[in-house]
Amino acid sequence: MKQLQIYTHNAFLDHDTGPGHPERADRLRVLQDVLAQYPQVSAEPAQIDWIARAHPERYIRSIEDSIPDRGLMPLENDTIVSPGSWDAALRAAGAVCQAVEDGAAGKCRHAFCAVRPPGHHAEPAQAMGFCLFNNVFIGARHAQEACSLRRVAIVDFDVHHGNGTDTMTRAAQDVFYVSSHQYPLYPMTGHLKDNIDGKILNMTLDAGDGGKAFRQLYESIALPALDAFRPDLVMISAGFDAHRDDPLAGLELEESDFAWITQELIKIADSHAQGRVVSVLEGGYNLDALKSSVVAHLQALNAPP
């Protein structure tokens, strides 16, 4: 069994969001030499019925129909599609489903899906926040329906609240969504008052809080709740835009914080999920900070059990 496998594809570079857009192909280009150090699996497109566990088929077809033959098409504000976006979106969801299957089959303990477009802002029938399909939630439902992994924990340490994953989890059985995020910040969701014990755990941080406050929240609240949930699979929405150098937020985390939370989530997986961890790239928009943070994350995922 491999300790860590990377799931990615060159098609993700063909999702063109236009000049000056923070969610750009360079985000994956800058990671290529890092990813090349680990075994890689070529991401296959997700089947439509897999995506339809999270999104109505009418919405899925509306995304397909919105893809331009050339140039760029805005779906809303900063969510842009181009001729390569449909294949990229299918493969992003497919990568996560493949990783879940391989983890369930014992082919790898840990997986990192280096994909774009990201997914955690995608609502059931609305593209937003650079996201088209909710990759991590599609993977969670695939784990339940195709791999008999009943209880799935999704932990989202992206600096923005994963509103789409939150919405989808509320309507699902045996999925637990945990999010730490800066507030107030886009998309202005993830309020503590909306938490549901054992199902939705939102934890808010203020700009400038940094790693000490981040770690205290997880140690005192999230990790005990995850342990009590006893997941069969731990999934991570791995956004690295909480880094101190990221231009879109101000949470002031460092690489060591990402390594620490990764190690703690591995402990949860080792206790309850036979070590199964599937991590999915979300945000991270300063290229140097993204690269160094992913290095720390992957080193933690690849550490001997």
C-alpha cells in the first residue's frame, strides 16, 4: 500500500479564468515539481451520476451548456469558464472519487487531489467563488454509495467558509462538516448559531488571529468532535489561503500550522478510518505561499505511520 498518491491531470491547466484572476493555472504549475516527488494517478472524468449525488442534473447540464467555444464566459462575478473548463471540472470531481475508491480498496492510505476548479463554494444549483462542482462533497457521497464508507468527516481549513459543502451536508446522512474560517469574509456564511451537533461545526477566527488561535480551536472543539463522530473516512478541503502571505485574507497562518492540522487529522483517521485520508485542493493564491504550504501538507501526509 502506498502511503501517499497524488491525483491530478494536465486538463486542469486548460481551465482559463482570464488575466489577473487569482484562481489561475499557475497555481498548479508552481506545484508540478513538488507533486512529481510522489506517485501520481491521472484523473479520469467523473460520471454524471456521481456528480448528480450533489447537484441536480439540470444544473450540471447548465454548466455544460455555458462552456464557450472560445474566449471566456462569466457565470457570476469572478467565476469564469472557458473551452477547457468542462473537462477540468469533470476530472476534478473524478479525481476525488478515484482517490476515495483507491483508499477504500487499500491501494493508498492518503491521497492529495491537486485539482482545479476548486469546489467548496459550489452550492447544489449555483456556481460561485471560483467553484463549479463541489468536488469534496461529491467524493464524500461516492464514498458512501460506491465504497460502503458510511460515516464521512469533511474538514475545511480554507480561510473562506465552504458554504456549498455546509448546505449539502445539512441534507445528507452521516456526513460531518467542520470548517475553520476568517469572519467576516466572503461568503459571509458559517455562523456559529447555525451549527448542528455532530453534523455542522463552524469555527470563526478574526483577521490576525494566527496559528495559536487556530490550533486552540481545533484542540478544544473540532478534534474531540471528530473523535466522537468516529469517521470511516477523513476528507480535507485543503485551502492554503489562510497563510500570512495570501492576498485574499488575513488569518496569518504559517506552513507549520498546516502541517500540524494535517498530522492531527491523520491521527483521527488512524483511530477510526484505517488511516484513510483524502485531501482536496481548494484555495491559496500567493504562489510561493501555496507551494511551501502544500510541501508541508504533503510531507505530513507522507510521513511513516
